[in-house]
Amino acid sequence: MAGTLQIEVVKADQLTVADVALWRQMTDANPDLASPYFRWEFTEIASRISPDAAVAILTRDGRTVGYFPHQRRGSAIQPLGAPMNDYHGVIAMPGEAPTLAAVAELLGAPRLNVSAWVGPSGAGSLRETLMTVVPEAGEASYHGWYAERRQTWGKYFKDKERARRSLEAELGPIRVEHGLRDPELLDHLIGLKRDQYARTGRHDIFACGWTAELLHALMAETRTDFGASMAALWAGDRLTAIEYSLHAGDRYHFWFPAYEPALARCSPGILLTMDTMRLGCAAGFRVFDFGFGGEGYKKYFCNATQSVREAVVLKPGLRASLSDVAVGLLDSASGGRGERLRTSVRRRWAAIEACETTPANRFMGAVAAAGVAVRKATGRQAAA
């Protein structure tokens, strides 16, 4: 009979050479852990930057069976790097990972909040991430993929071909570069994202500072088989779209896209995605990960999915916390329109809580988000 699962929490830099080697063996052996977010390199870099970062070492009968990188925000525990983390779970051999509920209990967490848990959970609702899988590496595989997509979604891709011609006619020849690691270009991208958050009323995840620092640090670490970089599209001399991505092995994870809003009619962001895939195929990538569903364009690109779980695991008997107050505030401000809205405000609160490292800043973020919810609810009621 298997022994009791035990846990030890340490800083990432306290893991031994043997731990790191075992971590890599686990990610190599477990296809569910193919995402770059599960690589040791991501944990090593994010642990240097994200406040209150740690790694839980899980053992049974004296044998290490898993690792869980995480961070603390007040009494809550989150996956390491949240909200800058599109996949999370226990690093373990296939079939050996404990459930999300078991991890929460071992950590003694009053609350463990996850948005994309990979592996057994015992809690939470299913979400799907979307990805494109090309059958073989090489630029020819891109053309085969595009031919199939264009046949399936002819109207959509014909429209993008017209958009490309329009952009070139208006501004000049299109040029795309990838593998870019210019810090000033990254700062420009972050500025575009912050402008977007301000326009849409979303929480500015870069205002806290450490999140932008994480992107810079990942991009600065050029290692074999792991890294982060940008692709950018110019029309004539005008920079029209940029995307920051994380990559490891044959997987390329699209992460932070931005484009010039004035050129939205020409779809520069979509054109950049298409050319990035073409160049990526030529460089040997076979899986292009688009993250969570949501943006409508993804269905036209993606031919595969991966199921993950979104969940909030609460310690038995827990009734009140800052997050419950914040969710109640956002829910009330939005008119209390049922579970769908409650899920939405919980996600919004999770991003605020992950970014902000002090109770005061977390509360201010919740109040600001409630104000946005009030304005949106008022606008919808007026329209009705």
C-alpha cells in the first residue's frame, strides 16, 4: 500500500542538481507537461521575480513524486507567475500527480485559485485551450495547414488576403521579423497593452512592475530549447503589430499580442500571426498554442484543444476573506446577474490579487474594477 503523501516547501534556488534533473525527466516523460510554462527554466526565472515564490516538493515513502511551483498573496496560494501563466499543475511522471484538492490540503491553503490546471483536479469546471498542430516541421507544413484552413474557412482567409493587399497598398510592403529580443521594443509592446487595458476597463497587469520585469527576464535568458521572443510586422516603415511569445521544444506559445488600433480594419495582428506560424514552421515548431478561448479569430486557426480546469479550492469552514468581499462588491456593482457574471468577476479579481502584493493595492484594484462593472451595467441598462 502506498505511503502518505508529504510536502516540503522551499525556495526554487534550494532545489538540488538532482531535483532539477528529475524535474526535466518528468516534463520530458509526461506529454501533458509539454507547455513551456512547465519547464524548469520558467520556474527558475519566475521565482527570482514574482514576490513570495516557492516550490512544494511532494514525496511518498521517501521518494520525490512531484513539484508544484507557486506564490502566496496574503493567505491565498496561486500558481507561480499568475496571472502571467497560461498552464499550471504538478510536475510529475504520468499518472503520479496528486489532485488539485490534495495539493491544496497539503499546503494548508485557505484558498488555492487556478485558471488552467493540467492533471487530476477533483474540483472545478473544464476550460479548453486552443492550438494548431502541424503534421511536420518545415515551411511546407505551413502551406499544407493553410490550404486546409482556407478550404474550411474560405471566407475568413480570403478576407485576410484582401486585408494584406490593402495594408500594402496603403503603407507599403509588409515585412515580418521574428526571434526579436529588443528591450525597447518590448517596452513599446507593454505600453500598447496598457493602453488597451485602459480603453477596455481591464485591470492593468503591468502597473505593479514585477510582471513587466518577468517578461524582460524571460526574453533575456537565451537558452537551448527554451526562451521568449517577439515577432513584429511592418508595413512600409510603420510598425503595425507585435507579439511576445514563449517557446520550448517544438511548442510555440502565443502570449501577448498588440497592434495599432487605427489599422484594425487591415487585421495586422492576424497577418502577423499567420507569418509567425510560417516562419515558426520553418524553424521547426509544430505546435502553436493560442491559450484560452475567447477571441473569435482562434477558431479559424486551431485544429486541436487541451482540456484544463478552472477552480477555487477553499479550506473547509472558510467563509470570509478579502477575495470574497471583492467578488461580492464586483457582483453587486454589476447587478448580480447570475453565475456567469460571478465567474467573470472572480477571474477579474484573481488577476488583481495575483498582480498586487499588498492588501491596500488589492482593495484599490477591486474598487476600480467595481467602478468599471457599474459603468458597463449602467450602459447596458440604458441601452435596454
